[in-house]
Amino acid sequence: QSVLTQPPSVSGAPGQRVTISCTGSSSNIGAGYDVHWYQQLPGTAPTLLIYVNTNRPSGVPDRFSGSKSGASASLAITGLKAEDEADYYCQSYDSSLTAYVFGGGTKVTVL
Amino acid sequence: EVQLVESGGGLVQPGRSLRLSCAVSGFTFNDHAMHWVRQGPGKGLEWVSSINWNGATINYADSVKGRFTISRDNAKNSLYLQMNSLRADDTAFYYCTRSRGTPGPLDFWGQGALVTVSS
């Protein structure tokens, strides 16, 4: 059971918009800790996709965007492409656990 | 170019020990906190342990506390994970990753080292 809750899967047709939610609690996201998102393509290591809630590292397309509100965060992918098929993880920090915490991951399927 | 290269993975029997290493290059090692994150077969990411830039602050996941020890050698640009009393549920890819501070985003990851605990 992950500390942060994500839907196991989302899907969309090419060109569509999909969103992935990440729900935490008052000891992590709700306490004001930042949320980061990672993309893991099949058979590869994770890479940083969104940092500090809304920021994209250099090289990440602007089709990817992040938001945060209260104890939750979201990742949106617009103009979905076949190359976006991957697992996506949210991550924050939990002050009660004194630990980095991850969501369980969401598999994005492009139909 | 930032590089993090894990080594030391392999097949080990339950109850035995293994030491992972992570050699880094392309950035100032002692400007960064370092972390180990693992991923069991078909499972999600699980944070294992963190160490700040000088080793003064260390944290562990409850699942490994008392069995695993994280350490770093800034002179050798290397991070380590000593894993003792290994169990079958420790089987995973172990990733070395860094952050500029703690807490902070994990902005670069190694390719991972596979640890298989089985008799």
C-alpha cells in the first residue's frame, strides 16, 4: 500500500489529454511538501519529468504539465503520443515517516 | 555528462550479505544528497535510504532499517549500500539517485543493479 495514491492505469487515443492524480495526506503533500513526477519507459530507469509541482527539466516537452492543490497533485499529458506509453510515478516527502514516498505508479496506454 | 553507475548486484542466498556501490561522475558529488530506490519485479518504486552531503544525516525505510547501511566516500565519488540479512522480498533493481538537497527531486538516476535473493 503506497503512501501516495495513484490510479493504476489511464488510457487515451493519440492527440487526447489524460490526467493522473496523486493523493496524499496532511503529513506529506498536504503539509506543503513538493511533488515530483517521474516517467519510466519500459525496461529503463526512471527519469525526472516534473519537479517542484509544476516545473519541467530541460528537454521535457511542454505537453507535460503538473499542478498541486491541497493534499493532491496532478500530471497532465496533452497531445498524447505513442512514445508516452510508460509508467508514471509521483513522489513527495513525508514528515511523519521521515521518508521519501512514492505513489504506486500509473501505466499510461495509448490506444 | 552526469553519470551514476551501480555495481555489486547478483544472486545471493537468504540471510547473506551484499554490498552495492555507485560510482558517480560529471558533477560535484559533495554538493548532493544521495539515495537508493528499489523496484521489485513488476512492482512500483520504493525509497530505501538517503544520506546527506557529508553523511551526517541518514534515513532508512522501515522495511530495511537495522539490516541495510548507507554510506558515502566523497573522496572517491562513491555511494554504498551494505545489505545484511537479505530476504526474498529484497529482490529488486536498486537504483542510485541524487538530489540537490533533502527533500528534493531525484534528478538523475543510475541504470540500476539487480539483486536476487533466492536459495
